[in-house]
Amino acid sequence: MQDKPKLSSTAPRVSFVSLGCPKALVDSERILTSLRAEGYELARNHAGADVVVVNTCGFLDSAKSESLEAIGAAIAENGKVIVTGCMGAEPEIISKSFPQVLAITGPQQYESVIEAIHQAVTPLHDPFLNLLPEQGVKLTPRHYAYLKISEGCDNSCSFCIIPHLRGPLVSRPAAEVMREAEKLAQAGVKELLVISQDTSAYGRDLNYADSQFGSYRLRTRFIDLARALGDLNLWIRLHYVYPYPHVDEVISLMSAGKVLPYLDIPFQHAAPNVLRAMKRPANEEKTLARIRSWRAACPELTLRSTFIVGFPGETEADFEALLEWLEEAEIDRAGAFKYEAVAGAPANALGLAPVAPEIKEIRWRRFMEKQQKISERLMKRKVGKRLSVIIDHAGGGASGVLAKGRTQADAPQIDGVAYVASRRPIRAGEIVSVKVERTDAYDIYGAAV
């Protein structure tokens, strides 16, 4: 009997760089899952790989610069480079700087990326030895995962080129999303971070059609999906939620403990003139009223948001209005970006006066100082309370090392950290009750109880 060929150390190795937002991270996970299923190994560095894949971000000029730097570094260290992601929608920029790249594909073009890798280095697949976890390859820790529910965007915000880069809204059927969520839960995931370009528009492109999930039909609709995810008894965190009226419906799920009392809403600004120029909802008073009603129904609600300062035409009065609105809304977690004139963005053709770079810098600093004071005030209210914390980094016990985790008010890598003292060792992925002893502007410090 002839021996079965062995899979040797000649198995092809791929080094991978994933840049940009969590949506791009999910794209990277899908590509890596396909590669592992075909027998490819993942290299820890470029020099030890047969080919390098760079998943780029192209939303802002600063992000493009970072992507080009990553491509240049990969070429210098390895030489065989494939580029994908948002910058791939403008391949001429990449090929002009790096004509030696092997292939350039756009965002969400998974099959094209895999084919380019096949052309660079042939897979060696052995179904007896190459075992792939059912949930696929994940780039996040075992206890949390991003769940992307749609691609693209139908909005026409004047500062944004995402619809150009990623196309129109394309929602995944709700049953397909739920099957993925169940696999992740079975694999030990305890927190699902729901992401898309516009989470609250989910299903609109499908006319909210239903699909068969288990013994019942599930509508492809924001509230229906949130309710179904809530039944998994996991931490469900909602990101990139535009404040459409139907978002009000999810607050009751938060009050009932089905979904985390956390909303990531990109408000972007508060001055009506700026919002209209941005092509965003421009009734700031109505938005404040809705925020008050949400908090009345769910006092534990945490709001995180992003804002843009220095948008063309923004006056000092507009910026002051933003600061006043921020104070009244009491946004728990907020970040700000200095406006960048992205090539191809409609804002470039509005004919509005640009804001000088030094004024943008001053306004950004004033915004961040204001938000820090608001955050510090809100954080002090947590002292003495007992909060649930999901542990990201182990600690406690005889080691004396503080464990690090996050409360329900904190998303990974963008919000605050909970530093936890414990008499017993606590592992990553555990959810523990923590008594808050002190806080600073962003983080809490306490002891496991």
C-alpha cells in the first residue's frame, strides 16, 4: 500500500496586513478563512512569507498614506505583494507608486484576491490534515467577534466616498446572519459587535424580505435582527446606527437586557448649516429630544459618536453650537476628526470657504477638551456601582497583575478600559462583576466581587 503524501514545511505561507475599520477586518477574516481551508499557512512576518496581502483603507488621505506606507514596507521586505480593500477601487494610485505589485482588487472582491494568491503561490491542500474551525479564522480574541450584516451604503453624505468605494447597500438575509451568529456563539464568542456602513438601514434594499431560520421566518429588518440576536444570551453591541425614527424601537430591547445599552451613532455635527452642507439630518433640537426619551426609557444607555470639525463653511458660531449641543446631549464617548478634502467627495464642489488648518487644529483641541470634561463628569457617577466587565487580558490572583476588560459601555479599541483587581485569577473571556472604586476621564478602576 502506497503511503499518503505528507504535507511538508513547503506549505505556502501568506503574510497579511489589515488596515482600516472593523468592516475591513471582517473582509480580512473571510479571505484568511478561505486560505486556511485551502492549506495556506499564515506567516508572522513578511520576510518569511511566499506572498503578502495588504488590505487597504482609502476613506481619508491620511488613511491612504498609511496604506501606501504598508504596501511599500511589504515590497521592501518581501517583494511579492497583492493589494485589496478600499484603495483598490482606485488602482491607478497604487500602480503609479508601486508598479511591481502582483495584483490590485477592490473591496469585497474576495474571489479575486484568492485567485491572485493562487497565481502567486499554488495551494497545497490536504483535507486529512488541514482542519478549519466551523466559525472560520478570526483576527479578534476568542471571546468577541464582529458580525457584518451588510455591505455598501445608500447615503449621499457630502464628505464621504464610501458609496463610491463599496457600492450601494447590500444586506445579508437575516437567517444567514443568524446562522453565523450561532456558530460564533458555539465557538465561545460572548460578545457580538454588529457592524455595517449603515446598520439601521439594514434590509431596506431587500424590502425587508423574510428568510427561513429554524422553525420560523425572520424579517431582514434592523429591529427583527436585533431581537433575534438578543435571544442568543450574548453581549450584542450595535455600531454605526444612523438615528432614523425606527431606532427608537431597539431601546426597549436594551431596557429588557436583550441588547447592550449602547448606541454608536455618527452624529458628525450639530449646527444646522453644517449638517445641511453635509447632507445629514439637520434638526438638532429634535435629536436632543430623542436622546432624552431614550435615556428616560433606558437610563443605562451609553452613546458614542464621531464628529467632524473644520468642515467647509463652518463658522465660529457653528462650532460654538456644536460645543453647546455636546454639553446638552452628554455624549458619553465622542471622538472628532479634522475635516480632510477627500478626492471625489461631493463636499469639494459645494463652493464653501475652506477652514484654515490652524483653525481646524484649535477647534479639534477645544472639542476634545470639552468632551474630556463631559466624560470625566459622567464617569464619576459610576463610582460605587457594580458593573459587569468582560475580561480582555487575564490577571488577578497571586500575580498581582490587574486584569483588563470592558464594561457594557465600552467597545474594544475605541472606548475605555476597566482595570480589575481580583483575589483569584480571572481569564480572558470571563464576565465578572466589578465594584468601581475610582475613575478617570475614560477608564474605571475596581475590584472583582
